[in-house]
Amino acid sequence: MNSVTMELNDDTCQIDLGIGGMTCASCVSRVEKALRKHPGVEAATVNLATESARIVYRGSDATHAAALMRRAVRDAGYEPRAMDAPEVEQERLWGLPLDLWPVVIGALLSAPLALPMVGDLFGRHWMLPAWIQFLLATPVQFWLGARFYKAGWHALKALTGNMELLVAIGTTAAWALSTWLWFKAEPGEMVHLYYEGGAVVITLVLLGKWLEARAKRQTTDAIRALHALRPERAHLVPDGVKRTEMSDVPVDELLAGDIVRVLPGERFPADGELLLGETQADESMLTGEAMPVAKRPGDRITGGSLNGEGSVEIRVKAVGAQSVLAHIIALVQDAQAGKAPVQRMVDQVAAVFVPVVLVIALVTLAGWLWTGAPMEDALLHAVAVLVIACPCALGLATPAAIMAGTGVAARHGILIKDAQALEIAHKVDTVAFDKTGTLTVGKPRLLLIEAVSGADEEAVLGAAAALQAQSAHPLAHAVLEAATARGLVVAADAAREVQAVTGRGTLGQIKGVTLVLGSLRWMDELGVPLGPLALSVHRHQADGATVSLLASRAGEDQPWSALALLAFGDEPKPGAAGALAALKAQGLKTYMVSGDNRGAAEAMARRLGMDVDGGAVIAEVLPGDKADIVKRLREEAGAGHTHTVAMVGDGVNDAPALAAADVGIAMGSREGGSDVAMHAAGITLMRGDPAMVPAALDISRRTVSKIRQNLFWAFAYNAAGIPLAALGYLSPVLAGAAMALSSVSVVSNALLLKRWKPGR
């Protein structure tokens, strides 16, 4: 199986295909061109750093489509290969990696050819006999350099160019010139040959490609580390029917509903629910949270996290592609396979780069001959142009930085969905936060219940709890917890015809009486008079509490009357104030968007240190209106300018606002909701810590900075190197060294991102 195929809808599929043999930006352009010319291909993105392609194909036969794409890659001169090939230990021969041996052999054969150059530096002029030089250089040129001829020939057949074509033409010219000078020399005549130029260039290019491959392997460390979290086997608990004894089974065989035992120090094999025992789970590789999390029966377990000191049993809830770990791996792979918008410029340059270089080399040759230089000198200068101009660094500059940046972010619990989100996030100047569950703990508690005169407080609380019995809203949970704490027993069917009204509250009937419990805005819409509760409502709002009202009426034609007010309070998250201060220090504007009344929202904003008087609080917003708020914030710059807005929410109620923002940042939670969050936003924070928001923007800025640095150096190498080579200041050997250094330097620069850690 050489590809991974995923069905997107009934007539469109996504094909992920591994590609071997690509070496530069021109190769990427050529493969993309070969794939896109096939009917049915809607999009094709090729990544040099991951050596892979992602193709969106319109057609009902996914297997046939995958075969077509593999054939297209092979016809273009490259090798289709498996995407899911496991990382294997590199084979070694006499202690050295097998893929290093061509470099070693090239160095051993080239060293005697290069030694006279070293002697010249110390005033010692000597030269090997021509026949020995020929015997040393020819195997390097045509055996070790065979890969350049093969790939260059495929490029010529496709009427395109690539790195190998430049190397093949340049080194062959040096070898052919030396051989011609040797054969035309008179017997006994000592002629200066240039075999060392071609041999050393090939050896240096091979060394550069080996170092580059070694560095590229480090950029995929994040993916390999995530794969390594998944254990190979699980301890399956007997079900008493088909299995009567404990058995170890491969994790791939687990099914939802299975019960598995996890011993101390083992990794949880799948997502599930803790059934038996208590322990602590180390979720650091998934969420970036360093402290272990206490787990008790009923708590959610994430597959891949590390079990602490307790022996526990869990019921499997999700396996394979449905697990949180699989979603995380898929997101990281998607981000690393994607192409940043800035890469389009590189693609346009790469498409014409090699033909332009060939023209420059010919102009260099003609120019030197026109000035009266010997043919051998003119040819060597042209060879130097060909060798230094290889566009390897251009092809690696962007994907290497994206892979390193998204990889290190994932290790700290920041999942970046695609390269576009990464590139846009560094421009963000405005951040809007949802309040409940994002800046606050999201678990409000019922501070007090105040009934009107003549109403029994416990009876009123029982009625409110009956209305909220089936609701998942945080305020409903607070009501039910308060009722339970007072020992009230709420029957599941006590309330009938219960309706949840989005953004307003709940309506239902109890013993023939219609009851509503909800926001003051809804009460105003229904015409419910506050009566004697008015003063209490205003007082609690001024104190920052969220106030709801319980009202009733006996019939459709009867007026509503207030029964009680319920005051709720929430606590800010520990890192919220610091996160807002950090964003403010970076020059970003921050807003809090809340459905609470203005008094409650502003009271919480003051506790968080926000600029309440400066309009930082946008209160009494219905969930469906948050997207409009985001659009309004974007357009507030005026004069035809717009802000770049990030929206931070929980990824469930805030999905429209997350989608409307330039960058949606969704917060996961240990209680669940992370799966929804992953699909609702461009960036997902695997733990609900607001401090991760400035960290996510920071890694975005640093990654984009690395992309720009890499592109600068990639262009600078060629912008400086080609004129120097054309003017005769660079020999082919120095040009080969500079070319190899350019590729290694951009990958090494990208790898510096691996040292990044979120600031506190």
C-alpha cells in the first residue's frame, strides 16, 4: 500500500502519497504539475520536507484514483512509496549508516585529487598522473553520481529542470574537459586537469543531501513521539462469556465497550472511562500540562497518557481513528503537509529557476570566451554557476520551519490545524475571549435563591431543579448541585413539555403550572414584572453575579408573576489575568464577549484587570450574535483598514464565532469537548489555560520569522553566489560546498524552533 486514501464525501477523496527522490523546489513544482494535469484532480500539494503529496480527487473509485496518482509520480521520474512506513533503525555497515557510505567512498576517492590543491596553498606544486586522476574521478562521476544523471534525464524528458540536472551538466563538463585535455596532450606533457572539481562537487552534494536528510528526520520527531505514545498491547479483562481469563491483545483489536486493565507506569491503550480504582494520569505529551491529573471512577481517560501508581480498569470509549490521540496526530500531519501562502511565491520562482540558471551559465561561458579566456577557464566558471544555483534551500525553507513550529507547538498542547492559520496568527492585533469556560472556570455555583414573600424557598429550588434536570447548561448544573446539597430529590419526569430556548432559558410545566427560568432579558421580553425583587436584582448585578428569574403563570391568558431570583457566581481561571496582561504588553487589544448582563460581565472584567471603561466588555450577547461581534471588531479600524481578529472560545457554542474570526482558537478541556474544538478552529489548545493563547500567537510569530529568515538566506545564497561564480571568484568546489551548506543551514535554522517553550 503506497498511499493513504480518505473519503471526503460521496464523489471526492483525499489521497496522501509518499514520494521518494525529490531534492529541490523544482522537483516539487514538477510533481505538482504532473499530478494536476490528470482529470479529476482538484488540488495537489507536494511537501519537500515530508516528501509527500496530498491530492484531492473527484471520482467515485478511490482505489483507481490512488493508482493513477502513483503512476503519475512514477512517470514524472520519482518513486511513489508508503505514507505509513514505520520508522526503522537505520542499517549499518562497519558501524556507519548505510546511506553514509556513498559519501565516505566519494571522500576516499576525491581526497587524493584534492590534495594537490592543499599543497598549492603551501607553495608545493605537484600533481598525480593523469591516468590515476581518471581512475579516481570516473567512479565518482558515473557510479556515485548516477542518481544525478537518472533524475536529470527524467527532468529533461518532462521539459523541466531540477537540482540533479544542474549538477549532472556541471560535473560532466568538468570531467569531459579534463579527459579531452588529457587525450590531446603530447606524450610526457604535464597538463592541468580538473577531475577534482567534478569529483569533489559530487561528494559535497552527497554529503549535503545526507546532512539534510538527517536534519529533516528531526523535524518529524513530534509525529514519531505521538505515535510512540500508543502501546502495542492491552490487558483485556475477561467478560465471563467468551473470555474467562485475562488476556493480552494487540491494541488494534480493542473494541468500544471492552474493559482493559492498566498497570502502574503503563500508557492507557485507548480513550475511555475509569471504572475501577484511582490513579493519576500524566497527559503532558498530549496537553503540555506538566502536573499529573487525578483520576477517579467516572473520569475521562485519554489514550496515550501515562498511568501513575494505581492499577485501574477502564471501559474503552473510542479506538483507532476516533481517539483523541489519532485526531491530534492527524491535525499535526495536516498542518505539516499543508503549504503556507508565502510558499506560492517560492513555487513561482522555482518554476522558472533552473531554465534561467542554464541561460546564465551559457552567458557566462560565452562572456569569458568573448574576453579571450581559455576554454577550460570559461567552462569552469560556467560549471560553478550551475553548481551553486541548486534550488534545494528554496524548497526546504518554508516546510522545514512549518514542521518544526507545528511539532514543538503540539508537544506543548497547541494544535495548529493548517499552515494558513499559522501564517495569519502572527498578524493578530485583536483577541476576543468568550467569558464562561474560557476566562472563567465555567462552573458557576448558585450563590443564593431569594423567593418572593409567601413562596417556600425549597419548593422554588425544587421546581427550578426539575426544569433544569435534562439541561447541560453550566447554570443548570449549578441549580441541580444546590438542590442535591440541600437533600432535595428531583424526579426525572417532574417537569413536562420542557423546552430549552437558546440564549434565554428553559420553559416547562409542573403540576399544570407553566414555569420559565432564564435571563432577565427573556423575562423582559415575556413581560414578567420584577416587583419586590427589583432591588435585589440590581444589587446582585452590581456585585457581579449572574441573575436568573423563575416565573410562573396559571394559564395561557394569565399574566406572568415572578417567584424567585437565582444569583450565580463564577471564578476567573488562575492564568486568565496574566494571559490578558501578556497580550496587552504585546500591544494587542483584548475584549470579553459574554451573554451575561453588563453588571456581571464588567465585574468579572475588573477582576481580570481589563479596561472596562475603554469598551473591553461586550455583554448581553446571544450565542448566535457572537459571529457578528467578531465581524464588527474586524472592521473597527476604519479608513478601509481592518483588524486581524482571533476569537477564543470553547469550540462548542462558539463555533460560528470561531469560524468568522481570522483565527479561531478553541480551548479543550479535561471534561470533554476537545474533539469538537479540534474541528471548529484553526488552533486548538489542548488544555483550558488562557496563558496558552499568547503562547500560540508567539509560536506563530516565531515560525513565520523562521520562514522569512530561511527564504532570505535561500535567495541570498543564490543572489550572491551566482554573480560571484559567473565572475570567476568561486571555483566549482567552493560552489558545491556553498550549495550544500545552504540546504543544511535552512533546515538547521528551522530546528532552532524545537527549543521553544511557552512563556509564563
